[in-house]
Amino acid sequence: MKILFIIFGIISFILGAIGVVLPILPTTPFLLLSAFLFSKSSDRFHEYLIQTKLYQKYINEMVIERKTTKKKRNQSLFTVTLIFLIAVMITPVWIGKICLLMVMSIHHFIMLKKVEIINE
């Protein structure tokens, strides 16, 4: 099973790398998927991933406890909105635009309704 995670992780990473050059392919979802797949394929990589400063600072509270500060939530919402709106503008296919807007809406719903705000 770990071999399949590695193979799909490599494929996802390659698609993400191609997405940097081609505006048709979204880069971020493929790279996030590859990080997920690689973390499932190797306990060592998973431990490395969750020990990084970026993960600890921005993701750990939201993933483990479903809590974050208002400032971090707003930064996340702004960044995701900006990236997705740019992707929608440069995507030539209407179904792609609709899918991107749906994913962005789901992210907003989760951040606004399912993640608790804590004091800093």
C-alpha cells in the first residue's frame, strides 16, 4: 500500500509542477495532495512534515483542535480567496471555474462555521 502512496504522490507532484507552467492545471491542490500521499507512505516523512515551523504555526491548531485565532483565520481566508480568484480568472474552462469556486466556498464554510476562534 505504501508503494501506491509513493507512486500517486510522485504523479501528483509532477502534475503540480506542470501546473506551475500551464494555467489549466492547478498547482496548489496537486502539491497538497502529494504532501498528503507522501506523508501516508512514510512515517518518517510524516513526522518531518508535522515538525516544520510552517505546519506548527498555521496548520496544527486547525487540524488537531479545530481552533485558531481570528487573525490566522482571516489570513487564511484572504490567501485562499486571492489564490482561487486568480485561478478562476486564468482558467479558460467554465467547469474548471465552477469547481474552483465550489472548493473555495467549502473552505470558507469550514473556516467560518467549523473552526472555533480562540483569543491570542
